[in-house]
Amino acid sequence: MKDDSRFPDPVYKETVLRPLFDGAKAHHVDGFRAIDRAHLIMLAETGILDHRQAREIARALDAIDREVNVADLTYTGEVEDFFFLIEAELKRRLGPDIAGRLHTARSRNDIDHTLFKLALKAEIDLLLGKARHLAATLIDAAERQAGTLIVAYTHGQPAQPTTFGHYLSAVIEVLLRDIERVEDARRIVDLCPMGAAAITTSGFPIDRERVATLLGFSRPLENSYSCIAAVDYVTATYGAMELMFLHLGRPIQDLQFWTSFEVGQIYVPNAFVQISSIMPQKRNPVPIEHLRHLASQTAGRAHAMLTVMHNTPFTDMNDSEGETQAMGYEAFRSASRVLDLLAALVADLRVNEARVAENIRRSAVTITELADSLVRREGLSFREAHEVAAAVARAVTEKAGDLGADGYEPFIRTFEKAVGRPSAIDAGTFAEIVSPEHFVAVRDRFGGPAPKPLAAALDGYRSRLSGFDETARAAEEHEKTAARERSDRFAALMGEE
């Protein structure tokens, strides 16, 4: 069949090739440079290229980096993509024989996934740094507020008193688990595809370990088919991200509820409050709303990455490549905004202790401890004790009273009617039993809000966070060592005669 058409079709050029080229310019120039250098060093060290060939290629690559201003490049369609543009520059400077030798034993398949992993590691490291900062801020706040009473809610209703520090500790536990999930994903990303070539490696005596080391990976990804087909590094990363921001959205929603006028147990400082354009009385803590929608946007963008991977073939494919990778980076952009803003807000939040005290009074949320105390002090079954306590709570709330001050009289009346004898609990003891301070203090079991278990929990969180920090420092040093070695060996190649 005769075909006089010429590549690229103008529409294909504008709808696919130009965006891919611009994406490579925006995200992968440094990755291309690192891969070219690491691969060239390996080719020279294994003898696949001789010293003269390696030296000429190294000097040409260095000249291209110095002389070609990537930011000024405009896609013309003369070459297919950024990879071929660099190859064309090499050919122009060296001729096709020497220039073409750099591509020995590699393919755009293994190059692309290595590029994407290099970029993704950098994004993950930034995300983890911000997540660790948020965790440290939450731990600091929990320690400051370890004894500050709040009302805990279930099903949207006041349930029991606890402390703000205890609540924040629950948030910390989830965040630390989310950090672990992202770290696990990073370990998958940190496996190098280079050397897989198109699918099956190469008949040349390549050293895949060496290239992985020079690029700062922990080791090569073993199976060469997996190197170009397995996108679990994408799904693991964005699956962990989706969970992190889904989980963060839940305490953000609590903050929205707790700062409402009707609840009011959390006070947002003026620095985070916007005013109404028409209603002078309004204090709008809109940063919380921005946190909520940005967390949702992040979770949605991360989930979109999983959707793109769904039902794709287990092979090299464009579905997982340039434009999809760039789409994923937008999840990291909104993620950073959430982590930064939430850390800043948490550091400045205050509990409105007067409002908390009033809400505790109005809701009788300490009544569970009365039931518990009747079991321990009076020998009742819990169900009997629960019925007595429920009747007392109803009597107090119906008259909008105070449980400590107004609850004793209905208590002694209800107890004697239900049990058939007077209670041994006097008015002073009753008031202590139903106080929020006592409620928290006696809940000193593992994981409870009392000072001792809460302090132990916070110490444990700090220890885990310290471990995350050490992991990050080790990864950073590993990357720096690889970059130095790659730079030194490349410089040596340029100087070899």
C-alpha cells in the first residue's frame, strides 16, 4: 500500500508529541543526564566501549549540557521526543558511529521507567519530609495539650470527655502508619530498571548493579520483564498517598465541626480567620475548608493514577509513561500544600476550655464513669448500673442542669428504687466520680488518656519518628554519594587520553 504521509501528523504532533516533549523538559532533564552518564561509565568500565569512544561521548554530553539551553527548546517535530533530540545532538557533534554507541544495551523502555523512578523518588522524599514535620508538630501539640479536656463525639453527638492530646495521639498513630506505607512504596521505587533494555536484557556484558549504584538506587529490579511491565511502583506510591490524604481528611473534618459556633471547643487564631464581606460578626476559619478540599483533591488525583493503571496489559505501555507520570505529580503539589498548612494550623490551635466545660455540663458525658463506679463500688452488674446512670442523665439534662451539682438527688432516688437499698456513695464522692478530671484520670490503661499511658505513647511516637528521620538521612546520603561518584567517574572519562 502506497503511503506518502510523513511523520508526525500535525494533529498528533500537537496533541501528543509536544506535551510529551514539554513534560520531559519540565520533569526529566536531570534524569536523562544522570542515566546517560551512568550508562556510559558502565559501558567503559565493562569494556563494551573503549576509552577513546567513551571519552568522546562524555565530552560531547558535557558540551550539550553547557551549550543547549533546554528551557528555550521548542518542539518542532524534527525528532520524536527529547531522547532523540539528545541523540541527534550527539550525532551532529560526533557522527553516527561514535554517537550511536551510547545506546548500546539499552532501550527507551528501561530508560523511561528509570526516569520516572528517579523523579518519583524525589517527589516521595519531599512528601515524606513534610509528613514527618506534620507528625513532629502533632506530637508537640499533643504534649502541650496532654491534660486539656475536650468532648469526644460519636455519631455526631457528645460521647465522653478525653484530652486534646489523646485525640491528637490517635491522629499521630494513623499518620505514622501512613508514613510507613509511603516508605514501603519508596522501597519499590528504589529498584533500578536499567539493563532490562527492551524486555530481556542484553547479550553484552553489562553490569546492572553498577548502573543502579551510580544512579543512587538500592539495587537493580531483578526480572527484566518486570522492569518494563510492572507498574506496582506507581500503584504502591499513589495507593499509599490516597490513604494518607483520605485519613488526614477525617480529623480535618472534625476541626470543621469543632470550630462551629454551636460546638466551639477549638479556637482558631485570627491569623487563620477570614471575615465576611457583609456580616461583621462572622469569623470564618476557611483554612480548614481549604485543607478539606485540597486533601480530597490529593486523594482523588492519587486514585486517578490507580484508575489509569487498571486493566492495562502487563507489558511496556504508554499508559504508565510521560503524561500519566506528570498527572501524578499534581497529586504531590496539592499534598505539599495540605501538609504545610495543616502543620501551621495545628501549631496554633487552642482549646476553648470554657466552652468545653459548658458542653460537658450540658451533655452529661461523664455518666459512663458513674455506671462503672457503681459496678466497682456497689457490686451491681454493668447493665443494672447502666440503667441507673441513664435515668440520672435524663433527669439532669431535662432540666439543663449540671451533673455534679444536680445529679446526686436523682441518683440516690433512682438507685434505691432500682436496687432496693440506699447507695453508700455520698454527695462529695458522687461529684468526684462524675467530674471530667476523674473520668480521664482513672482511664490509665494502655492507650488511655490518663497522663501515664499518654506520655508513654507520645514517647513511642517520637522514637518511631526518629527512626523515620534516620531512614531519610541515610537515603539522602546514599543519593549524594551516588551523585558524587557519578560526577567523579564522568569527569575522569572526559580526561582520559
